[in-house]
Amino acid sequence: VNKSVTLKGAKNGVSGSDDARGTGETIIAPNSPGFHITANNVTVDGFTINNPGGADGYGVWVDGATDTVVSNNVVNNPSVYGLYVTGSTRTTLQNNEINNSSVDSIRIVGGTDTDILGNDLNDSGVSLGVNGIGSGIVLVQTEDVLIDDNDITNAARLGVYSGGSSDVVINNNRLDNIGTGTNTSVGDSIGKWAGIQAEGTNNLTVTDNNIDGTTGEGINLGGFI
């Protein structure tokens, strides 16, 4: 997507996890990202993206863009990340459902001012069993991030991770069954993973999260990913 545009699928305005979506989805089945957004002022709303594959197997890739909204989409079985944001500003990821990502459901690298709101993230990296490497939400060297009201269920490593970032708020999220990938060649010596983990993160706020069923700590302010 290389120009400013609003793209509406058949289920625009209906949350990805809403049972009311029913049938009649607008389905994309790419051998690459479902959407690769490089322009400013782009909205992608109401699509189902099945099996994005290859080395760039992302459901949606927001790449150096400003003022992007990715909402009300379903991403199934991405070969890498469900939603991937790199070097972007003012990005909103809201009410998406991501299922069975091979690695992380949502990964943010660089950039600033990202809102991750009301997403339903299931089975992040669990397809590889104890060797799984996926986490629910991962932040790497980014700033001004709000992670609020997300459901993260079944993650091979961490529920939420923030590394080398700043001004991060993690609030009112629900995490369940975190750390199913217990390969002892990674992580700590016994392969345990936390619900929420942060290291090298300045101005971090963690409030009102419900964390149930981790193999490690509920919240860990330091460690490995």
C-alpha cells in the first residue's frame, strides 16, 4: 500500500474476535504480507488474512509509515508475525484477532506513538511445541506505547515483552498459559518465561493486568528474550 487510502473489508467495524462476524469475510491468502503499508494515512479494516507465508510472512506490515490504523482484522497462521510495525509513527492496532503465529503475534521495532488496543492473540509460537519462540506482544527500541485491554492466550515464550524502549504503559490486559515453549537452550536455565517482562525500559507503567498460568514470574523486570 503505497498511497493514502482506507481499505474496508466485508467486516469493517466488527471486531476480529466478535462472533457476529459470521460468514462472508473478505479473505486474502498471500505468499507474503497480506498488506505491506509504506504510505502515510492508511487504514486497513475488516479483512481476514489466511496463511501469509515466506520470509515476510506477516499479516500486516507497517513499514516506516505515519498515521496508520489496522483494525478489526483476523490473521490466521502467519509464518512469522501477525502484525509487524517497523520505524513508524502514530500507529493504532485495534480489535484484531491473531491465531497461531509461528513467531510473535505483534512485534513493534523502532518508531514512536503506538497504541495496541483490544486485540485477541492466540497460540503465539506454539506450533513448534517446546521449541516455540513466539510471544504475544514484543517491543524493541520503541517509545510511547500503550498496550491496553488485550487478551493473550497460549504463548510459547512471553505474554508481553519490552526491551530498550521508553514511555510504555501496559494496562488492563489478560494473559493466560504463558511460556509453553520450555526449550532449555534458551531463556533461563530451566526454560521458564514470564507473563510480562521488561528490560532496559524507561518510564514503564504496569497496572491492572490479570496474569494466570505462567511457567515463570508474573512480572519480571530483567532477563532474556
